[in-house]
Amino acid sequence: MGRTREGRPLAVLLPYKTPERAPWRWPRLRLTHMVGLAGLILLVGGSAFAQQGGARLPALEVIWKWSPLLLSGFGFNILMSVLAMVLGTAAGVGLGLLQIGENKVLRGFAWSATQFFRNAPWLVLLFFAMFMIPFQFRVFGTTVPFPDWVKAVIGFSLPVMANMSEIVRGAVASLPSGQWEAAESLAFSRRQTLWMIILPQCVKRMLPPWMNLYSLITMATVQASIVGVSEMLTLTAQVHAAEGGRPDLLAPLYGFAMLCFFVYCYPIERFTLYLERRFQLNQ
């Protein structure tokens, strides 16, 4: 170590070491989570117990008997959410690229469409899709049915499209302008800069909000029950009616539906937080 004329030691700059990233692990349930799950289990089984005077728990038997049907309805909710995300993401990426384009007319149209569908109530968009799209089409003299669940997927894909468009625009805008300037100095065209330099850096910025959007659209698919789609909430109401409409089964049956959505969406939320920490998007 060197010293100054006065005999004081000189500071030494140590080489920079990249911090090691801990591998992703399944999140541990906290006390509040366990209390919530325990409360939900008590809600499912304890309601009937209290109303039956301490007798055997018929609510659990009813849930067990109808669980294959209810879980098939939950699988249909997942199917609608996945299809809505695929369709809405594809359209939203295109709309977001138009928002950052150079054509003023297309940029204005993309901005207007994004703001309209992003700020419209999801249930209203679902009603528009259900009643504005015909229930069948004629193609070369052949009648092709258009089921309600497909129209529901289109209705859910509209807010996904608008939010994905804003995610793309925000991710591109978050990059420093020096990226564009450096690419221009290297004689890259705007299209080459966008596809080879800008968008690859935006993927990690877009992934966490995209996953949050998927969780929201999954939970919103229960709104399809209002327009007659046989998903989990519709089947839950049918099971309740088939069991004689007993009031003591309301909380257990709908609590089971809520538990299914929680078990499915909670790991997605935790994995989203892990990605944010990994990509250091909060800095």
C-alpha cells in the first residue's frame, strides 16, 4: 500500500465483484398466510358445523362429491385467462409499438385505443363482446357457431391489450435515450434499433407487470358467469341449487372457489416479486 508525503496510507480501489444471486425458492408461508388459510378452512367446514348443532360436517362431503365438477370449471377459468392473455398480449405489443412509432396518425390512434380500453370497466367490455359479436357466422354456405366462451375470451383480451400496450410503451420509455443515440451513431435504422437493442432490454422490465396482469385477468374470469358462461362460479351456483339451496352451503362452496383462485394466483404473485428483485427493477 502506498503512502502520501505526510505518511498517510493511500486508498486502494478494489476490483468490482458482481453479487451472487440466490437461487429462487418456493416462498415460505408467513404467519399471516397460515392464519388466513386456517380461517378459510374454518369458513369452509365450520359454518355447516355451527348450523348443524355439532353434527357431522356435510359441507365437506358436498365439496368432495362435487369437487371434480368444480375443478373442471376452475380449469375452464384458467383456459379463458390463458387464451385472453395470448390474444391480448399479441395485440397489445403491436398497439404499444404504434404508440412509439413515428407516424403521428397511427400514434394518435394507438394512444386513443389504449386509453379507451384501459379505462373502460372490464364488465362493460365483456357485455359488449357478448352482445355485439354474432353467435354464429356463415362461411361458404356453412354455419359456424361462435360460442359464448370464445366471445368472453375476446372481451377479456381487450383490457389485456390496452394494459399490455401501456406496458410496452412504459418499458421503452424507461430506457435511457443514450441507447437510441448510440445505435444511431452505429448506423442502425430505427427498426433495427428497436428489435435488436431496445426490445430485448425491455423484456425483463415487462415481465413482472405482465404476470401481475395475468393474475388480475384470471380472477376477473369469474365475471363470465354473469353472461352465462359455465365456469367455476356458475357451476358453484348450480351445485348449491342441486343440494337444495341450503344456506349453510353458501360459505363453504364459495370459500372453496376462493381457495382455488388463491392457491393458483399466490405463487404467481410471489414469483413476480422474485423477478423484480432479480432484475433490480425497483432501483
